Amino acid sequence: MTALAAYGGLFLAALVAATILPAQSEAVLAGLLVSGNHAPALLVVVAGIGNVLGSLVNWLLGRGIERFREARWFPVGAGSLERAGTWYRRYGWWSLLLSWLPFIGDPLTVAAGIMREPLWRFLLVVSIAKFGRYIALAAIVLHWL
């Protein structure tokens, strides 16, 4: 596998994993770390950037989703959107520190867009969460090598 394919594949896996599509990037990162053929720090940076950009896609979806609220095909009811808004107002941007978690992280980033979280703060907090997860994963994998 070429370096471009490895880093590119990791980037795409991390980007897709951060969107509302089901995917996993941790296994890809762990596999590349175990192979020992790539710089661990660069792998973490590539995965982190891809994952943050995927979360940005969710934030943008959240920003634009409200205009479709009344559409018949819209998958989320008005009550659900209101509950999400109430929850996000209650816990605020601090909840984005949990954006790395499976199952709840992606909806959190969409909710941040719906609630008009400022882009600079969104990117800062989500970057801390996403890069922190990949740094921890790399440290665990490299420790057990």
C-alpha cells in the first residue's frame, strides 16, 4: 500500500465516520499504527482533520435543515427538534466535548448547527474532542505494540 493510499484512506474513513453515515475510523488508524509503516503523529493529524471536517458537514446540515422542517419527507418531527434544541440550550457548547462518542457525537454536531453555534467555537471544541480521541487511541495502540 502506498503512503498516499494509506493516508488518503484514513482521511476518508475519518471524514465519513464523523458524518451521519455509519463508518468506523478507529480500526483503520489502529491497523496503520500496528503496521509500523507510517508516522504515528501524521496518522493522528490526518485522522483528526478528516474527522473534524466530517463534523463540519454535520454542522452545515444542521444549519440548513430547519428550512425543510415542514416537508412531508423530513425525518425528524417538530417535537424531536424542539427537544434537541432544549437539550442543547441546557448543556450548550460544552456538550461538543462529547462529539467523539459513538451514537451521540454525530447528532450533537448536527444540533450545534441547528442551534447556530458559532463556527469558530464549534471547530475549536470539536477539534479538541476529536484529536484527543485519536491521540489516546494511538497512545494505547503504540503502548501495546
